[in-house]
Amino acid sequence: MPPFPFTAIVGMDDLRLALILNAVSPQVGGVLVRGGKGTAKSTAVRALAAVLPPVDVVADCRFSCDPGSPAEDCPDGPHPASTARRDHPVQRRPTRLCELPVGATEDRLVGSLDLGRALTAGVVAFEPGLLAAAHRGVLYVDEVNLLHDHLVDLLLDAAALGVAHVERDAVSVRHAARFLLVGTMNPEEGELRPQLLDRFGLTVQVAAPREAAARAEVVRRRLAFDAAPDAFAAGYAEAQRALSARIAAARAALPAVRLPDRELVRIAAVCAAFEVDGLRADLVTARAAVAHAAWEGRTEVTEADVRIAAALALPHRRRRNPFDEPGLDPDQLDAALDAAREHTAEEPGGEHRADDPARDANPDAAAGGPAGPAGERDVSPPGPDGSDGPDGPDGSGGGASAGAAEHDTPVGDDASDRPTRDAPPATAAPAGANRGAAPSRVVAPAETFRARRLEVPGVGRGVPGRRSRAVTGAGAVVGADVPAGRPRDLHIVATMLAAAPHQAARGGVAPGWCCGRPT
């Protein structure tokens, strides 16, 4: 059965735009879809893959390498860059949509030892996981807030770096993993940690429409699709092709889109106004603004692109406490954009020239402040008598001693009793300051501190007071020898690695085909 057409979705404009912007530029960082039950979150995500342009891959590569620029460290490589070789034919296939279920394990996500080849041929080989299958495609995580934290960390790290590095079960593999990451969640079932929220590029809050006409149209289209999926999808085939062609055109035009310096300053001012942590919000907003300009067919980012990108990139980064509701007030965003115009209107008429040599040579002069030899502005506060600062208007340094002693001394500390190397005794605080405080004493260096070993008797199965060897449910990691006495549980991976080199010599199974590949 074909998926529900992406162009047949009613409403949900923000969600569709966020998915399209990531399809145009996967560097935006993915989408987190928040919404209640029954709001068609999964339907919209699964429908996206059908409108994504097809990709060209090396036919016999399990990691979907690009024939034009194959990865040098591909485990199935090396692949020749030329597409004329018969041994590496080019295959064009639709973009994949891989789903990561909530109950997935770590080896299913990143890959693990190929047990089939190890048993039959005694070869230590790598079995790719979902990260490899989703390369140059879409990786969808339903109920991402219920996924184990260590899986989310692995997933988001691979999405941010574009590379999956696997070190497990005697396998060391590094392969490309660039995909469009989409996660859906129901806030009623729990929230994500703020650190994980920040790793998603954009976020969208979806809700069921309240208008009766819109709700009736949703039900009408869904009933028509359930009754005749093929006929319903055929009715939107032309719109699907047009949308796919527009996404491909926006991808091709993306490198030519220019981000003016005035819009970059506007992005930084808006992110600073919302007090977001770190600089990932600035990067995501800039990339989303460039993707939106390419989607609209423009070659230069405008303020309208910045506003749309900020509305999608900032809501989930404003949380300060676990009980804060993510969201963005449109009026507050407009106020931040209005305030940002003061930073960009550095020339008459509000135009900011990015190629101004005087501003590039002395950026502080454009801000209205004097600059020193190193380009640093003098931001000294005025003195108590209305002078220009501690050094006075002529820089003579009059009255600087008392002000410096007052501001540089910590609260509760006596500057007259604290020894200094540079300042003579004449510059100490006047007598009578902090009267009655206990004089401080310089403590001589003591002997090297040595930590005491904490020993708890009766812990573990070894000698009392010492840690014993780790024993897990899969058995302890032992050598190839049979342990004396009562046999313990065998460690599967260690046993496989010890027995693998001897499989071919035993002659139990002749080399042949395994998992669709020659052994």
C-alpha cells in the first residue's frame, strides 16, 4: 500500500515547511515534532520520503555511497570514482525511510559483529545497522522521548557529525551517516532533556484543527485513502512530482544563496535577545534561513527568511527549567527583530554594507565607540565626580588608586593584609578599612596530599575488600580454555571470536553464500 500523499495533508503548514527545509539542506539538523495523540505526526513524516528526489548509489555498496564521490573509508570500498566500471554499477533508487523503534538495541542502531559469517566462514565482519541504512535518506524515530538516553546520544552524535564510528565486539568500523533525522513525541508521556532538545535543528508543535470544515476535510481524505489507496495516491501524483522537482531545484540552488552580513548580525541579535545557550541556535537559524531562501527561489537571505527560521529554531531552546513550556511568542519575536534592526542600521537608511573596509578594519568604530591600537573600545565607567573614568579625561590616571582598590578587592577580604608581588605597601587600602576583621595568614605549602583508600569488606566475590571480576548475565569474559570445576556461563562474543579462526579448518561448513553475500 502506498503511503499517504504528502501534498494531500490538510493544514500543518509549519510541519511541512520544517520537513521541506531539512530536505533542501540536511545540515539544518533535523526536526522534532511535538503533538498530542492522533495529530497525524507519523503520517506526515512517512509521507515525506515519497517526495524526496531519488539518489544514485553504488549498486553493491551496503552503505549507499555516492558514485560521484564515494567515501574513502567505506567498509565495502574502495569504490572507483568513475561510473564506467562494470564491477561497480550505478543504481538509482528512491530515498529510504528507516524507522527506529523504541525497543531497538544499540547493536541494531550502530551495527555489530556479523554472527552468520563468523559461524560459517570464521570471518570477523561487520553487520551494518540502521545508521548505515539511513545514509542519504530519512531516519524516523517515533516516540523519541521514550527512547533510551544512550541510544539518543548515539543517534544525535551521528546526525551532527555525519559519521558513525563503531568500536564493539572486535569490530572497528567508520562509515558515513548523513541523514534527515525526524523525531516525534507526545509531551504528555514525558519531555526530553534540554541537552537533547538542543541537538534537534528545528521543532514544530502540531495540534488538531479546531474548525469544523478543516476537521471534516481531514476525515474525508483519510476515508478516501483507506477505501482506495492507489486511486487516491494517483489523484495527487502530479502535485507530488511538482513538489519533488521543486525540492531538487532548491538543493541545486542552495550553494549559490548568499547570507549578507547584516542578516547574520540580525540572527545573532535575535538569538542573544532570547538568551539561548551556546551558538548552535545561531548556526541552525542561519542554515534554515539559507534553505528557505533557496526554497523561495531567492539568491540572498532577507529578514523574512530570518524570521521564519527563528520561529522554527528557537522555541525548544528557550527552556530554563524542566517545567517550562517550550514555545515562542510571535509578538516577542517581532520585538526582538525590531531591536535587532538597531544593530544592522549602521548607515543612513538602515542599510548595512558588508564590504565596508573601514568597518572591517575597525568594527568598534561603527558601533560608536573609540578604539585603541588593538581595536578595543574604552568602556570604563564614569567616575563618581562625573569624569570620563578612572584615568580621567586626559588619561593622567588621577584618582585611580582608590577606585581600583575598591573594585578589585573581594567582599570580606582585607587588601592591606593580603601580600602582593607587584604593588608596594604605599598602595594598600587606608588604615581603618574593614576594622575588626581577623588578619589573614599566609599558609606555607604542606606535604603532598594522599587520598586514603576506601575498602569495604565483604564486597564482591573476590578477596574481602577488593573488587571482583565483572560477571554479567551473558557470562564472564574468559579465555578459550575450559574453566576448571563447574562451568560458568559462556560469553557469546568472546566464544565466537575464539572459535571463528578454526571454523574453516574444522571443515564443518564449506564456504558459500551467507546473508546474500559470498563468504
